[in-house]
Amino acid sequence: NRKVFKMNARSALIDGAAEASRLRDTARLAMGRQIAGLAGSGFDGASGSALDAVRESAIESELEIMQTRRRSEAAAQGFRLQGQAAYAQGYNAQSAGVINGVNSMIDSMKGYGG
């Protein structure tokens, strides 16, 4: 189970990176269209309110990318914690089995001594 959770954590990070890349490509395309539209309307895309609009778009897209990465990191951390819990549960079960085996052996030895 622990290996499965590790693989899921890795997958969450890979998916998050792919989604961030997709968002960045989409944002670049949108900003390119925005600049082309502004230029087509006669605005200078390199100054004033046109530049402010492009900057705002860039900031918004980067915030969305950061949120996507944060969600994937949180998902990966959740999988890691589940893996650690599964490992601990297995370890505890194994330890309990050993203790129960030793107790059974001691109990059976008491019968021979008695």
C-alpha cells in the first residue's frame, strides 16, 4: 500500500506540473490575442492602460498556476501521509503478531512446567 500511495503522490505532482504548463500556455495565448486586439484597435500595447491590462492578465494567470501547484502539492502530501499511516498500521500489526506468538509460546511452556 505504501508504494501505491508514493506512486499516487508522484502522479499528483506530475499532473499538477502538466496542468500548470497548460495554464501558462493558455495564458500566453490569451495575452497574445489581447495585445493583438489592442494593437488592432490603435492602442499602444507597450504603455499605459493597455500595458496595465496585460500585466494584470499575467498576474492573474500566475496566481492560478500557483494555486494549481499548491493543490497538487497538497494532494501529494495527503498521499504521502496515507502511505505513512499504512506502513505504521502494517508495522503495528506485525509487532502485535510477534507479541501474540511469544505470549502463546510462554503460555504453552507454562503447561509443561506445571
